[in-house]
Amino acid sequence: MENQVESSLIVGPDDPVPAGEATLLGLQHVLAMDVYVPPIILAGMMAMGAADSTGLLQSTFLAAGIGTILQTCFFMKMPVSQGPSFVPLGAAAGVVMASGGLKGNGMATLLGALVVGAIVLVLLGLSGAFQKIINTLVPAVVGGTIITCVGLSLIPSALNDNIFEATGNIYQNIELASITALTLLICVAISIRFPRVQKLFKTGSIVIALLVGTLVSASMGRFDWKSVADSAWFSFPQRTMLHWGISFNLTSILTFIIIYAILTTETTGTWFAMGAVTNHKITSRQWNHGIIGEGLSCLVAALAGTTPVTGYSTNAGVISITGVASKRVFIAAGSWFIVLGFFAKLSAFLAAIPAPVIGGVFAIITVTIMLNGLNVIRQQQTGESDLYIIGLPIILTLALVLLPSKVTNAAPQMIQYLLGSPIAVAAITAIVLNLFMPSRHNKLA
């Protein structure tokens, strides 16, 4: 696998990239990440008005940017991007509503729980325990399985949420997604066929595809120019902890400590995926520093007034497609997020890109993540027990993705949080099976 990964990378994590090129490629990562979707969903769940919704969106961008730079430069020191997870949304809305809603003490109680949970993550990294947990519980076959399940769990979301069930005419949605995906494939094919233009068509393939898809959507009348025109050019985030305040409630804190544990399991899968695609073995020091950075990113998010920002798996797929793994590009992506946190009109423009356009690229990205996981597994000499360690988490991932919502809603609240994270369930299943079934212990870290 090493030769394959090395040959697929045009630019390695520590390779220099000119500032202008890094800026453009950083924007490409931002465009491929649907970072604006979770805060928009949460705003709808809590019936937020326009001002509160805009504030939540700006805070999320700001936290994602700061978290990305913290992880890439100082803690994980890998090309890692932070973004909001879908997992805490139901719990966040529940805590807010149970504590008096937006007009009561709801947001203050939520932010208090988020702050405590983030501090717990930082203490876990400082103790050095996180790396020991990974070394003990996650050999190569388990890590490869987790990576595979990360990609697999995202495929239905890319197709359903962004294309088949997105707003608008379904036939137009399919057409837009197909045009965007086809443009991406043409760019990659050109880069392979004509190596001299590889730098343009491979590294810029996602930007080109999204640009073409956006132009086609505009010609169909599917691009919302009004939302862009109505937004302000510049504004400071107005809905931070200074606005909402902070309050501590034991039940809410315990709830979010459990959710942080689930998020950490997901993030571990993201780091494995990034390590696989960049051909980098994560060191013991990186594991512990990474979880400290994760905790600090979530702490920044809470102070900014939004839900946790954690490691985003989408970016591993972007690197697989573009061949660019430079940390400078990820620093640029973090800088773009910070810019979006203050320039509301630019945020509105990116948010106006139709979901099917994003879905056309997102679907291909998710497949590349899954295939990187299978590549890790392929390098192992699997025995009979390993087939179950690999197979059952994949089955559970699909089962939870396809699980009817009425079944999830009938489960106890804590179980609902777990059912809402197929990656966490798959990871726990793989780890438990590896412990209780005869298996080798080839460590990933």
C-alpha cells in the first residue's frame, strides 16, 4: 500500500506550496465540506430566528477555522480539518428546550455542558491515556475496518440528503449531481492521461467540478442569488457565550460526556483515514496531542456559541482525489473558515450552492475514503476470525444508516445518540470482536 499511496500524492504534508496556490486549494477543501449544514439543521430544530441562525452559522465557521489551525499546526500536526458533527444535534436541541428554550436558560446550559466535556477531552490527552487505549484496542485490521465504515456510512448521506431527498425537482437534482461528478472524473482522467497538466486538473478537480455544477445550477434558476444579495458584507459573530451566558446542569453534562466519547470514536476513524491516505503512521505523541487539540477545538466552539467541531473525514477523500496533502493547504482552509465567520456575504454565497452540486462531489469522496480503508485491510493476512471483525461492523454500519427513524425514536435517549453514529457503533463492534475472538495484534500506532 505504501507505494500506491506515495505515487498518488503530488504534494506531501510537509512539502512547500506557494501561498496563492495554497489559498485556492484550501478553498477547495472548504467547498467540499458541508460545514454549514449542521448549524442550519440545529437552527431549524430550535426554531431560531434569522439573527440567531446567522450567529450560529458564523460561530461554527469561526470555531472550525481556529480548530483546524490548532490541530494542523500545533497538536495533531497532520493535515486535519475540523467541522461540526451531526451526532450532537438532537441532544443539543433537547438540552436547550428542556432548559427553557432560547428565551430561557437553554443555550447557557448547553454551552456549560459543552465546556465541561471539552475539558475532559483535554485532560484525557494530558494524562497520556488516549494513546495507550488506541495501542491496546485498535490493531491494523480494526483500524482499516473503521476507515472503511467511515466512508461507507457517508455514502447514503451523499446520495439521499444531497441529491434524492434534497429540495427541488429530483430529476434536476440527479442531473446537477451527474454533471458535477462527471466534470470531476473528466478532470482526474485528463490529469492521468496528460501528466503535464496534472497539477491543474488533479489538484483543482474539485473546485472545477463545483464551479461547473454551480454555473449549470444558475442557468436552471437553482442558485439563490437573493440570499446572497440580502446578507451583510461584514459582521462580527453576535451569538457567542458572551450573549448566551453559561450555566451548569449535571444531567446535561453527563449526557454530553457520553456524546463526546462517541465523537472521539468517530474522530479516531478520521485520523486513521488521514494516516492511510498520507501513508503516515500516527505516533504515540500525536495521539495524545491530537485529543488535546480536539478538546481545545470543542472548547473554542463552546465559547463561540456553537456545537463541537471535530475531525472531518471528508478531507481524506479530497486528498485521495487531488493528491495534495500539504499542511499549508489545511492552514489556508482554516483561514478561509475564519474569514467566513466574519464575511457574511461570502458565507451566504457558499451556502447557496445547491445541495446536488455538493452531492455529486461528496459521493465520490466518500468512496475514496472507503477504498482507503479496504487498502489497509488488504495488507493484513486475515484469518477466519478477522472476517467477522471486518464484516459485522460493515453490516451494522449499513443497518444503522438504513434503520427507520421510528425505531430510533422509540429507543431510550442515550441509545438514540449511539444509533445516530454508525461510525461509533462500527468502531466499538470491531474493537469488542477483536478482544474476544482469536486475532493478531498488529498495532497501527
